[in-house]
Amino acid sequence: MALTRASHRPRPGVPAERAGPGPAGGTAGQLLHHPLVRALLEELPGYAVLLTPQHGLVAAAGDTLEVLGLAGPGQLLGVRPGELFRCVPMRDGRTCSRQFWVSRTALCLDGQDLLLFLFRETTAQKRREALEQVFLHDLLNLVGGLEPPAEPLEPAAATARMAELSRQLTDQIHTQRILLSAEAGRLIAARRPVLPRDVLERLEASFTGSARASRKRLAFLDGPGEAFECDPVLLDRVLVNLVKNALEATPEGGCVRVWHERRDGRIGFLVENPGLIGAEVAGRIFERCFSTKAEWGRGLGAYGAKLLGEVFLGGEVGFAAQDGERTRFFIWMPDGRSDPGLEAAAEPAQPHCPPLDGADTLLVVDDSRTLCRLMGDLLCPRYRVLTAENGREGFALAVQCRPDLILLDMRMPDMDGVEVCRRLKQDFRTREIPVLFLTALGGEADEMRALEAGGIDFLQKPVNPPLLAARIRNQLELKHRQDRLRNLSLLDGLTGIANRRRFDQYLEQEWQRCGRSGHPLSLVMGDVDFFKAYNDGYGHGRGDACLRSVAQVFGRALRRPADLAARYGGEEFVCVLPDTDPDGARIVADQVLAQMADLALPHAYSPVSGRVTVSVGLATAVRPASGRSWRGLVEEADLWLYQAKARGRNRIAGPGPEAACPGGPESCPGRGG
């Protein structure tokens, strides 16, 4: 059996008659079992089929049969390619919008003329091209509005025109992003309480001054005003598309009416225009790329309305003739009403996350309660999720809970995300928390504002869940590494307690906090007596061990989590005591001296005692003032430490009565001198 390229070409216009069994059936039996033909069909890309010159199918690649839902090669006989790929009406009248790139080659098999067809599906590519074509078409129309008018405009009119063009450009970009996300299946509807009158007012504003509505009338009728739950952004897109189509079908002077109704537990928005849709158009009006316009790629309005309205809003989008004179498009959705207080402000809905030991905490700040709930449901399995519905509440919650990562909506009423981020970065309590911005609108200007405010990343809505999860995971891993490095940089390498850098940071932080609260702040500063003599006499190894033991004494003297012990430098140590008055600071200092006595480290080179001792200075800011610096408190503690040294060492010096030495008078030979 020889397979060669035929020397002839089939005549154009050969009718695709339905092939009968006859010779084609015999040829099919030979082809199905011939190794050369089978290898050829299996190796070719896309869908490969062999036909007779009369376009009757006789063989196809195995994966072609599987994809097209055919049980076996026998079902090919007598079927036309258009029926196989559902590109022409089937016997039951159904149609399916699929697009293919097709190539054809004539072959000759043992004297039998055949046609080899290769089908490569291009539906996804055509979808993107159609969306881009419509977007660019509308964008160019809007940019044309920037051309200077024949008559100069007044400044106020020119400003209003530029503002309207800017709004329309933003609207087109937002619409394109929504459609692309819907096509990819990444769109998440953010439901929240919506008032019908607000929907109609936004819709009316969208067409105010629009060229589409020129020399035509738009009538918006009022109706029941109770709130219902819906994604207002997606609903606006649906209605804008329906109104655009209605205006295009309306002659000059005609009127398009828009209103809303409640009926049978559903809420509907209806758009009615004069004229009827022909039968041929009516059957295809919701197809992706079908259009009655001249330009290729138009006609996405009705398709987009149906896609968003039914798939993502859970409604029904359609149309019906009215009195043989008008066409009424509609979207009906579940009413979604709950309690009478739906319109009233309520507490933000926190997701029901079970407590997770050791889990990272995420804070989601977005003015959409539904999006907060969806984000909580998405992230709860791995994280502890907190939510806030406005910027002020989000900032307060961040200060209170110190989350590991903040997901922050960029555009919110009252306080937008950029301002929230700036405040977070200015506050010592939250400046280290990474902020990931979320926004429905975007561009270089918005990204620059977000990054300049201190954001670490920028993610556009609608949120792609896998991408969001990956960004969160990467940012948290980066934060944990930075935290570990920061902690290492804030610890003293020899003693293991906080170092001077950590002390400075913490004291500044508590100085600001106590200044706001009006609470006192105290310092206990100690220095090892005659440490140079100890180091010289016992060696540096014993000297290091001595400093580690003294550091543990200062650490054990603290009783509250907010207290901090640090190595100030050399043989000096310090305790930061927030919300502590002079009496409380003296109690901590007494503990330090008592535990040093219990430690009883020998110090044969000390002129004041046979063991290692420390001198301590105390200082307290009763109410830290914003006009003063925390460094003044350190200087005061250092001066009292000098006084303790001057009075004989192994003692406490500070405001108030001088402390007795825990070891008795004989252990304080310099006392009082």
C-alpha cells in the first residue's frame, strides 16, 4: 500500500455531501489498520483526519476521536468535518462556537484520492484577540476626544471634558481587566449591600455626555429601594453593556428606558429599546464574537453581560420582545435581602478561623466585606486571618495585633491604602510589618505611590488565588529570614541579651508610648566594679564568663514581659522598665544587688569586696515629654551611676533614699564616704 502526495487538487466548491458506506467504507477499513497511516495521523500536531474528495471522513488520529467524544473509528463514516467539530448546525439544530486553523493536503493511497485535514484549535487565541480588538477600538474612540474642538472651550468646560474622558478611560481599562479575569476563571465576585437607586445613578452618570447617547433619550425610572447583596462593580459592567447595545439599536430621537423591579424573590434590572431583534440575530446575540457591525471583533457587549451576570453574579441574562415593537433585555438575580438592618453599618465579619499554633497572622483591609470574607476563607487553612473594612480600623488593628503581613486595599473611603501604609511605616510598632497592596485599578502611577509609601508588592484585583498564595508565602518567608537576621543583629554576641542597638531602639519606642499614655518610664544602669582588675588578674576567658553571669543577673531581676535587659557597653548593663515609677525601679535594683551577692563570684583584686559587685544608678521620667529626648534619661541614669561609684561602689544611687547593701555594713566599706 503506497501513500503519496496527489498530483491534483480537489475542485473548489465541491459540496460536502454526506458520504455513504460504499468505497469509503472499504478504504476506511484498510486505513484504520495500516501502520504507515496510523503513524502519520498520530504524529501530526492538532487534530488530523483523512477524507474522501467528497469530504466524507474515513480516518482520524486516536486523540482526535477521544477529544471529540467518539467511541470508535466506525462512527466517522458518513460524517462531515463541520459536524465532527460542531462548526455547522447539527441535526438537532445546536451550534457551538469553536474556532480552528485548518490546512489541507491532497494524498493518493493505492490509486484512491484522499484529503488530509489538520485542525488546530485557536479558540483561546481568538478570545484574547477579540478582547484586545474591542478594547483598542473603544480606547481609540476615547483618545479621539482629546483632539481640540473647533471652538475653544471655556476653562471650566475644558476641565469637565478632561475629567469625563479620564473617567471613561479608567472605566474601559477596568472593564477590560474584569473580562480578562472572567475569561481566565480568576474573577471573584465581591458581594456587599447595594441600593438599586445607587446602581441607577452610577449608570446614568456613565452615559452623561456620552456620544452613544447623543440625539437619543435615556430614561431612568425609580422603583423599590431596599438594599440587596451583589458585587456592584460587576453589576455595573453588565448594565453598561446592555445599555450600550440598546442605544446602538435605537434610532435618533428614540428612548431607552432603564428601571429595576422585584418579583418572585428576585431583583431585576431591565433595559428596553424600540425595535425588534431579527430571528437570525436573536439566536446568536450572546455568542462571543458575533456582531451585526462591520468591524471584526465587535459584539462583546451582550456576551460580556451574560458571562458576568450568570457565571459570576448567579443571575439570568436574556431578552424578550414586547408588544411586537420593543426589545427588553434583563438581568434577574436572587434578591439576597436579609435583615432590615442590611443598609446599616455593621461590625466587620471576621472569618471563622480555628486557632493555629505558631501560624502567621494576616490582616486584610478592604472596604468590601464580601472580599474580606472570601480572603479569610481562602487563607484560613494556613494562617490566622484578621479583617478590617476601612483604613482607620485597619491601622488600629495593625497596632494592636502586630500581624506578620498586611493585605491592603489601595482605594478606600475615609483613609485610602497609601495613607494607611504611610502611617504604618511612621509608627515604631508597625514599621517592620510588610504591606502588600491590592487594587482594582492600576498603572505605573499607582504602583509608584504604593511603593513610595512603603509597600513591598502590588497585586491587582480580581485576585488570582494561586498567585496570591504564592506571593504571601514568599513575602512571609522573606520576613522570617529578615526577622532572624534582625534578632541576631540586636543580640549581644557574648552575653546573649539585647545589645546597645536594641536598647536604643526599645527605649525610643517606649519613650514615645509612655509619652502618649502618660505612664512613667525608668532605667536601671549598672556597672561591674573594678572589672579591668578582674580581667587582668583572671584572664579574658574568666572575664567573659563573669560578664555572662552578670548579664543573667540583670535578666532574672526583671518580672514583666515588657521589661528589657541589655548590655550597654563593656561591663555596663541596663534595664528598661516601662510603666514603672521610682519605687518600682528601686525594687529591680535591689534584686540585682541581692542576686549578685548570691552569685558570690570571687574577686581577689577588688578593693571593696572579695566578690564581684556592681554599682547601680536609677532614673525615672514620670511623664516622658514630647519636647525631651530619651537620651536625657540615659544621661541622668549614668550620672547617678557615677554617684554610686563615687560613694564607694556596690550600692544604688538615685532620687530618694540611698539603698543599703544587701550583704550588710561590712560588705560596703565605702558606704557613706
